[in-house]
Amino acid sequence: MRTPDRDAEDYDEEYRDDEDRDTLTDVPGGVRLQKVLAEAGIGSRRHCEELIGAGRVEVDGQTVRRFGARVDPEHQVIKVDGKRIPAKPGLVYLAFNKPPKVLTAMSDDRGRQTVTDYLGDRSERLFHIGRLDYDTEGLMLLTNDGELAHRLAHPSFEVAKTYLAEVTGPVPKDLGRSLQTGIELDDGVAAADRFRVIDRSGNRTLVEITLHEGRKHIVRRMLAAAGHPVSRLVRTDVGPIRLGNLKPGVSRDLTTREIGELYAAVGL
């Protein structure tokens, strides 16, 4: 099979090898596909060309093998190995380790510390994905990708969140079963997806709880209703994104792989 040229300008006008061509219509004034991939962090342009040539890149659901194909990253959906990439210029995706006693807000008329105080001077309007209350710490996601933020926050997509909670103990062996079956709260039943005990020390127990509920103070209320008030709560995971060793008060850019996993988690 003939190897496609790396630049559209190099194509012979008579070149029509069906194995190397596709029916995607070039966008007038569009950006070359390999440039879009490279700027999205997929790799060098040469590596991106190899991905295209191997048939691993899709635009609007169609495999594209032309290195010089011109696309519109603002509006077209581009995927590598089946996962969408953040092709639209100017989008920001951050993971932030929120300390306790910090508001999940961009400002506060009472002068309390907010998430903004830790993000520096940013011009983007960022959406919080998964708000944390004043005393809760741990992983927050922030982005100016409105479509992704909406889906991640919407309960119908059931994006799981995992927490470490220090509770008054010891806890009974059937606590996990009770939480997963459902706890009656004043605004309805709430159930955990998973639960396990991590550590026990005196009258304190460290537990891990995963759920896709988004109601206010849901973890604290569930454990309190079960007879085990929370003294410390840390969120460690939002969907496929993990807190890892990110230090309190510090943010980092999500990787292209992580962004693709978030897209996949909500069907984008």
C-alpha cells in the first residue's frame, strides 16, 4: 500500500488510492489534523502522522488517514483510539486539591479564602465539577468546557466519587451492607456504591466510600445517620481522575488521556 504524503500540498492531483483516502470533506480554512493532534498534547507531529496513517484517528466518527486533512477543532469531534481529545483551543482542565476551610467559590463577601485564591490570575471562567463543602478537602475538577462540566455534574450520568472519611468507631461489620442497601435521610434514601474499612485506631476508623449521589453533605449525612459522625472527609476520586499525591492547595493540568477518560465517562 502506498504511504500517504505528510502534507496535503504534496498530493498528486491524480492520487486516489482508496486505501489511503476517505470521504471526509476538508473544512475551508481549517487546521491540519496532525497540527490539531499535536497541539492537544497527543505527541509530536511526526507521532501524530503515524497515528493518522495507522487509522487510529477519527473525525466525526470517520477514520481519517490523510495527514493533510483540514478540520475545524471548534466544532468537530476528534478521537484517538476511540477517545475524544480536547481539540478546541483555549479549554482548561484542572485538578485541584482543596484544603479544608476553603470555599468552593470564586469570591466571598465575608473575606474567607476561596478556590480562586489558589489558582492565581486566570482569565478563564472556570466551572467547579463536584463542589466540596467548607470543611471537606480533596479533589476538585475545574474547567471552562461547559458541555463536559454540565454532564459531569448531572446525576443522570452517575459519575462516581470516592471519599476517605475518618469516623467515630469502631464500626460494625454490617455497616457497609447498610450503606449500600440505603440509608433513610430527610430528603430520601441514599445508597453507597462501594464501602470498605481502611484502618482502625482506637475509637477512630478510616473508611472509604464511593457513591454517585450529588446531594449536599451526602457522605457526612449518611455516616451520621448510621451512627458514625465524620471528623474528617477527603475526596480522592472523581470518575477516572485520582487525587494521587497532589499537595493541598495545588492544582495541575489534566493529561490528554485523563480528559479523554472524562469525555468517555459521560458519553462524549
